[in-house]
Amino acid sequence: MAVEVAFEFPVPGGLHARPASLLRGTMAGFASSATFVNRRSGRTANAKSTLALVATLTRHGDACALRIVGADEEAAAEALRRFLRDDLPLAGETAPAPSRAAESLAPLPRALAAAGVPVLRGIAASGGIARGRAVAPESAADGAGAREEAAGEASFEVARLDGAFAATAAALRARAARAVNETERAILAAHLSILEDPELRTRIEDEIRSNGVSAPRAVRATTGHFAGILRASGSASLEERALDLKDLAEQLVRVLLGGSADASVVLAGDAVWVAEDLAPSGLLSLDRRHLKGIALGGGGRTSHTVILARAAGIPCVTGLGGAAASVTPGSETIVDGERGLVVVDPPPAVRRFYDGETEKLASLRSRLEAFRAAPGRTADGRPVEVAANVASLEEARLAFRSGADGIGLFRTEFLFMNRREPPSEEEQLHVYAEAARMAAGRPVIVRTLDAGGDKPIPYLGLPREKNPFLGFRAVRTYGEHREVLAAQLRAILRASAFGKVRAMVPMVATAEEIREVRALVRSLSAGLTAKGIAHDAGLEVGMMVEIPSAAFALPALAKEADFFSIGSNDLAQYFFAADRENERVSHLYSPLHPAFLRLLSAIVEGAHREGRWIGLCGEMGRDPIAAPLLAGLGLDEISLASPGISAVKSVLARSRADECRALLDASLAKESAGEVETLLRAHAESKSDRRLASRETVRLRARSGSREEAVRELVDLLHVAGRVGDPDRFEEAVWRREETASTAVGFGVALPHARSADVRVNSIALLRFDRPVAWGPGETEPVRMALLIAVADGAPGDAHLRLIASLSRRLVGDEFREALLSAPDEEEAARRIVEAASR
Amino acid sequence: MKLVAVTACPTGIAHTYMAAESLEKAAKKLGHAIRVETQGAMGIENALSDDDVEGADAVLLAAGIPVRGRERFEGKRVVEVSVQEAIRNAEKILSGLAG
């Protein structure tokens, strides 16, 4: 008997390496074999071989099937169905930051267009601006390929192959151990998995045995075969995987010919790598103290080389085509990874432009930095920890980069999924300890296994249930899987030696449940102490409040739990008895409903009465307009997905604790979620900074010496202040207006302006010149000050336009102009502008 | 002297209003009566009435773009200048009209 599962391939990027390795991982836990069939391309593959899967050239929407044969085929089919439904659709790569380059041929900034030197255009693959001397590879072929070899006995060649595979794998592992970030480790792991792919090995051996060629030739022929399929796929991300294969092949061949898989390249000074391509291992072997930028003829946006460059913060432009080869080694080269441009031998004007750009990027970064460094708090300083929900070390790293005050929820289910047996204590220790190390003193809350429900883990043998959400899951399974829990708790205890680690128990309904976990933690801690193993004997153990019964048992629970965290998703589901994924009842699931808010309010008060701190982790924490409400509840911590952290922090920073409290009281008095939402929106609106000018939009000592530079400087002021989205496009709009007629209006004033969709907040920027600037050809009167007016396209209402009209009228009078010309500082000038506009 | 004027510019954000202000200031200084219609981003404001146009000794158009409702001024003495001119040299323009 065989089981067949038919489906339409759901991942937009097609079956590339990541979904393929996930599919392989799902099958790896079963004894049955599985064949992947693509009915469109007619290709089939062993579902346990990533390479073979990728080679099926499966695209989004293709009709596919999985044929499963073996003893546990039913269970495997069930796991695959679940994987196809729940996990696979989410397996696409996160889209890279949208780029302004290449395909759209965005306008060049004026300073570059006017410079009169060729500007090479490519794809902005990794952001930032780099400057250095061009360095090119000495010889692309490395000499090795050219050497023709006579093949030995097939068994001899296969033995050589064994040695080369082992040495290359060892080199990859060694490099992974030295890796400076998680991305490098992940990519090296992906290379390792290609190397260990059964299909690759089998084909190379076949090649040796049936064609009688040497091992190096067999390696090249086989990888060439797969790379050819990938390149012919018509999918950019599959084509880029061909580079990984080629890279591995070169490493194998180097070893086979007696070299080392590792080849280090020393750079003399600040360098920009300019070549047709650069293999991931090539990038890793370059001296990174001096590698400032990368400019490639080939490559796209998602190759592993690009991903490595991004992780290391090295600006990179790809897709330059033949232009890359025309660069003379040793030339001064600027790589503009923001726009996808490369300039060789830049003249002074271009250098000045990029000095400005570099400075702007630095101030944008330090602005974010200052913000990230500041812990979450209300306007009057009441702390509200803004933490992150994560499921892996990679996500934890992103969380801290996004300014998380801690990890409020480390979901551990993913460590347990897609495998045959639970992860060992050591394996878990490595993950938790690494998270604690990254946290650098900030708390990391590790949630113990939340298996069951929608998170099946086959080897735990959990029964299929009619109603899994009300069934045998999470803490309820711990009695039956005591060893699994003990190993996890020991790993958490040991990780507590590396930072502020806490444990949190999911789905607690009664005090007995948390009491048992607590007792186990005590005995495990005693055991570790007896063996002299370092850990925090006072490890805080908390619990999630996601079952309504827990909300009404806080005094008893607080005797066992050191802290609480409200799991608002499940709590709301159980509270409203409505599945939020069931379209027909999901309208009943509404966390902003006053009834639910009353429940939350009672929980927070109850926890505080017992002297316990309490947080919230759930979708609700992600909604910036709800953040003041959550602060009003008195929550000590909000934990959410990383991308929302900065938004929530900035919203909190604009509201005082008493306003938050008043907002909550007003919400509790309402009758529907809609009314609460209206209140929240009104509050958010009243807090947004919509004044026309601020200290940040004014610079009293302009750096510019020309109209071109001044326009850019004005645009940059608004860009850094977050008031303008795409600065290049907005600058272009300003120039289009500037070209119809000069915007110098006499009195030594210029008034450039534009209306554009790139304007986020209607704004006025002001520059004052120490040395007056000529405002374009034919303008006789030099300009002493320039005001840039930025109006949002489709801005609702005329209110701001009216302010700007009245400001313009005031500029005709001497008094206002003199006030601006004599303003002692930026603050005062901005105040004058806002005031003039409001009269 | 009684004058009417229309100001307008390509984006209608700033110059339209500066020119209006400039003309009004200069007229006051020189002792002329003036009504200025602005055709800007907020639409037509301070629209000239038929009586305004009827009673005016001259019409001044300060616009970088075609003025809307130009037919209203047929048969009148119409003087056209650029918006920049109106902002910078309003007094000179008005003196010229009177002379």
C-alpha cells in the first residue's frame, strides 16, 4: 500500500533550498520512503534529498504529489499533510528590503548626474556606502581546473572522494565554529547539508564508475549537472543556489588536488572586491578588517554571498554585468549599496556627495541606536519592558537588534519538531545559554514545551483528539513525559549561569500543575548543586495566564509562580469560546472588547496584589494603538514580535501613565470593541508629532555651497527626521518644480517645494547659509536662507496647506525673515516657523 | 485706483500666497484698492465677483500657469507678470499700472 498526498505548491519563491530542507526534515523522522512528484515539470525526487527536491524546478502553484511507502506511511502522510498545510506556506524567504535600484532605474541624485563620470548601475544587495581600492581575484580558474588527470581505479577514486568529503565537511564545521554571526553559521550548515545529500554522493560515484573519470572530474560533472538544472529553472533564487554548488565543488576539487578547502586572502588596505562573482566561501576567506565593499557582475539579491555580506554589514552591489570587469584594479571605488551604484575614480563633487551620504547614514543609525538603547517607558518615565517573542537564536538576535528589552517568550516547540527524538539537554543548553549571552543582562524567559494542540510532535505519541485545544497538551503532558521535561528544565537551569534566564510554564489551569513543576525544578537544582554544576538556584519560575480559571485563582497560583504572563491569544479564545481562525466565529474573538479588558484588568490587579510582576505576550501586544491601553492596565512587560518593538516603544514614550490609565477607564466604560478602538485611535492621533517644523528640520549653519548641495541637504534633514520616505524620489520632485521656474523669491530667500507621495508628514526644513549661495542660473541675488516645503500627496484636509499659505505670506514681511535670520538656535527657528504658520 | 489680481503657480503651495501678500502690501502703501484672488492648492479663494471685475481700472495676472476663468476679464486692461516678479517687485508693477 502507498499513500499519495496531492497539493499545489504554495511557496511564492518555489521549492528552493529552505522549503526543500524543511520537507526533508519532516520526512527524516519516518522510516517510510517518499517520492516528490511535480506533475508540471514531470520530474520526481527522493523527498529525503534536498538537492533532488530543488532540482525538480518546482514553482509556485505547480500541481505536485508526495507518494509515501513504508511501515509508518499513514503517520508520515499525516505529518506531511500538516506540514503542507501549516508550515510550508510560511517557508518562503523573508523578502529582502525593497531596492530602489536597477529594474526601476530610479533617478540619480543630482550630484551624481551632474558629475559627468560614468556611474555603474546594478542591484542594491547590501546597504551602506563603501570606499576603497578595487581588488580583483588573481585568476578565476585557480589553476586547479586546468590540470588534466588520468583516472585511477574506480575504487581508488571513490576512496579519494571519501577523503575529500570528510576534509571539506571538517573545514565547513571548523568555519562554522569560528563564525561571527548566526547567518554565517546557518549558511555553512546549508553547505554541509548539500555535501551530505545522498543524491549528490550517489551521482558522483555513478559518474566515476560508469564513465571511468577521476574524482575531480566527477565532482565537476555532477555539480555542473545540478547547477545546470538550477540555472535553467527560470527562478532567480534557484539560479543563485547554483553558486552554492559551484562553491562546494571548488572546495572539494581543491582538496582532491592536495590543497586545503580553506584559502585565506590577505588584503593590504581598505578594499572593494570587484569581480564577476564571489563564492560564499570566498567571502569568508577574505580578510574582513579591510574588505569594505563588494561589486559583482553577476549575482542577485538572495545569493548566500549577499546574505553573508548583509549580515556582516558589508555594502554590496550585484548585477553590474560586464561593467565589473572593466574596473582597473587599484582604482579608488565607491560602492553605494543603498542605490545599487558603483563609481570608479570619483571626482571631488561625487566624493563630497558621498561624504554627506555617509554622515547621514551614521546619523540615521545613531538616531535608531539612541532609541533602541532606551528601555520602554511612558512619557513620565514609568517603565514598561518591551520584550520580544522568539522561536530561535536567529530571531533572538534580530530581537536585540530591534531594541528588545529582553525575551519575553522563547518558544521551544521548534527545537522539538521535525525530528525523531527530543533534543538533548546539551543541545538545548547551547541554545538557551547563547540567548542569555546575547541578552547581555536582559531577561530571557524560556517557555517549557507547549506540545499538542496545533503543535504536534510525533515521538511524544500524543493522541489524536476531537478537540485538541481543550485536550492533552502543554503542562498536561508533563506527567507522562517527565524525562523530556526534566531534560529541558535542567538545560534552562544550567543556562541561568549565563544570564538572567527564567522558566515559564504554559497552559496552567490549577495550582497543582505549577506546584509539580516547581517541585521538579527544586529537585533538579539540588541535583546540579550536588554535582557542582553552575546555575541559578533561585531560578524564577513563572506561568502563563491563558485559561480563564487561572485568572480567578491568582492568590493560590502566586504561592507557586514568581511571575505571570498573559497569553492573550488563547485567553481570548477560551474567554469568548471562539476560534480566531474560524471565519464564521472569528468576529466574536476581539481582545479589545470591554468584557475582555475587564478580565485583563482583574488579572493584572490580582497579580500585583500578590506582589508578582505580570506581562502580556500575544498578538494584542503588537498593535501600537493598543500599547497605551496595555500600559494603562499596569502591565510590567509587553512581549511581541521584533518588527513591532520600536513602534510600540515610541508610542509608549509619547503617553503619560495617568493618560494611559484614563484611557483604560474610558475603555472599560464602553460597550463594544468598536467604541474602544475609536477611543484608541483618537488618543494615537492626539499624540503624533505633526508640527510643521522641529529642531531636527532646521540647520542654521548649512554645509552646502551650491543650490544642488543645498536641496540635497534640505531633503536629508527631512529624511533623517523620518518625515520623508525615499529621499532620492522626493529630491527629484523638488527638482522638477525647481526647473519650471526658480524658487528664489527675493529678499535673499529661496523657497523650494514639492508635493509628493514620499512625504510622510507635511514639513518645512530651513537652512541658513554663512556664505550666500547662487540659486541657479540667471539668479543675480544670492540666497541667505532656504526653506523647503514638503507636502504629502493626497494629504487629507487643507489644514496644513493653509498653515503653509499663511507662512508664505508672512515671509513677505521683514519681521519674520529677520527673526529667522537672527534666530540663535535651531529650536528657536523651528518655534518661529510653527508660530508664523499658525497665525 | 481700483485693481483686481489673480495669483497662481505650478504647485500652488507657496508662491501664489506670497505674491498675493506682496501685492496687497504694495497697494496699501501706494494708496490703491486691490482685491487678489488666489488659485492654489486649496482651490480658488477670495474669488473676484463680477462687481469687483466690473469696477476695476486694471487686471493684474501673476501666474506661472494658465489662469482659470480668464474670460471674465475680456475687454479689461490686463497686465501679466510672472509670480516671481509680483513677489519681488510689487510696488514697481503697481506704479507702472498707475502711470
